Amino acid sequence: MSEAEVAWPDYDMIETPQELRVWLLRLGKAVTEGRLVQHNTDDFDVTKFKPGDPWPSDIIVCNFSDSRNSYRLAVETYHGAGGTWGKIA
């Protein structure tokens, strides 16, 4: 199964800054390739995030969709408390 065919998880915990960086880079690639659409880019555009960049804000909330589902990434970066990726019902 190619990366384009892999379904996004319904829910995932993001517990460390490294996990968040991996998520942001993966999401940026998916948006660039057209596999996901990011709906709110005013505060933070995942396609512009690069390895080593500082966090864009203390709280990151981004909404995405693919051809079947809508998702939300919500993370608190200031205290490193982590966050979640999840399907929006």
C-alpha cells in the first residue's frame, strides 16, 4: 500500500516535541502532495514548517480534510504538554 493510500488515524496522542515535529512535517508533505487540505492557514501553514523551525505559537490548532474525513491537530507547545490528532465527527 502506498503512502497516498494509507488512511490517517482516527485518533493519536502527541506526547513529545519530537512527535509533534514528525507530525507537522508529515502533514506538510501530505498537503503539498494534495493528499490533505489544510483549512485554516492564517495562523500557521504546515507546508512552511521546516526541521529545526521554532514553534509558530504556544498553541497550534489546524483543521484538515481528505476525500473522506475531516481532522484536527490541537497541540500546546509552551509547556510541552502535547496534544492530539483526531477525526472530527
